[in-house]
Amino acid sequence: MSIIIPDIEWYERQSQKINITPRCPFSSVERCPRYYQSLSLLKDAGTTAIDSKEDKRLLKYWEKNDLWPKINEQATAIAGNPNNPGHFWNFCPEVAFDRFGYFASDLNAYADELYIELAHEKLGREGAPSKDWRWAWSSINPMHYSQCPLYSVLMHKSEAEVKHILPEKAPELLQNIAWLLKNWKRHWLIIVFAAAVIILTILFTPFLNWLKQYLDSFFRLTNRFT
């Protein structure tokens, strides 16, 4: 059985296959509860902690969100030696890569030095490359962000927000623009005029704003002496 090495090359190939962005668009503590939870817990694994006030604010924010895990099996978790935890479960693959170099939701270290020695002997006989995760981990679960259980929900919420923000006439406006571009030869004068108006507006708006401020100041000054 071939071993999947979920490094950056593997990750980008998965993204290309389904024609989506190379990295997760929700990789932010403000946009995804799993990203936040993963990053926050890494302080127990020797990573620089989020500022305590910021961490409390984010925790309070996400606990009220419907995407926050309701049972322990859904929650991101770290287990093992308190000084050197070796089990990372339900992790954001983006956070896991930034910390460990592999895009995975679960990573489990070897139980002890004996298991590490036996694994290394086996990998040496196989000629395993240095980037093979088995040199450091007993098992991992490779994951692309599109497989994350929160991704589809976040994407749906994001699309709903965009539709709410866009005016109701937006589809009609886009259709009109597409029609003009398709028939530009017949209506080139309209297109040129519209482009000229846009360019002149961009160029002269700062000047008009300055002129308005100047005139307002002038009239206020004049009123003082009248």
C-alpha cells in the first residue's frame, strides 16, 4: 500500500484536482472555530501562545457560534505527556502543516523509544525518503481542507453573506455588462462614454473634494467678518 505524504505538493495537487484555492480560505482564528481551537491548543505543545486576552475573547466568541463542537468527539484535542504531548486529534490541517509540516487532522507519535527504533530500522530497509511522516509519527490522517467537516458549512455561510450584501439588481447588472461586452462593436460609443465617465470621476473626485473643503473654509472665514 502506497504511503500518502501530505506535504505542500500533495496539498496543492488536491486543490488543483477540484479547482479550488491552494490553501483554505478560512484559515483564520476569526473565520473558523477549528483553526482557532487548533492554534490555541498548540501552546501545550511548545508553540507560542495566543495573547491571553485575545484567546479569551476568541473563546467567548466561538463558544456562542453554532459551529462550536457540542461533544468531545467533535472537539480538537491534545493528549499525552503534559510536557511533550504526542497525540493531536481533530486538528485543522492548515495549522498542523504550519507546526508539523504535514496536512493532517490526526497525528499520533510512537509510544516509546523502542517503537521509534524499530520503525526507523524498517524505514531504512525500505529506503523511505526523509519527508516520509513515519520517521516522526506512528500514524497520521492526511486531510485536505475540502474534506474538513466544517468547510462546506463555512462556504455556505460565506456565500449566503455575499448574496445578502450584494444588491438585488446585481445579477441583472452583470447580465447587462456581459451583453455590452458581447456586442461591443455595435455599442462601442456607449462603452467609450461609460469608460470616460468612470475615468473622469476617478481623476476629478479628489480635486472636487478638495475644492469643496476649500470653499467651505472660505465661506466660514468670510462669515466671521460679516
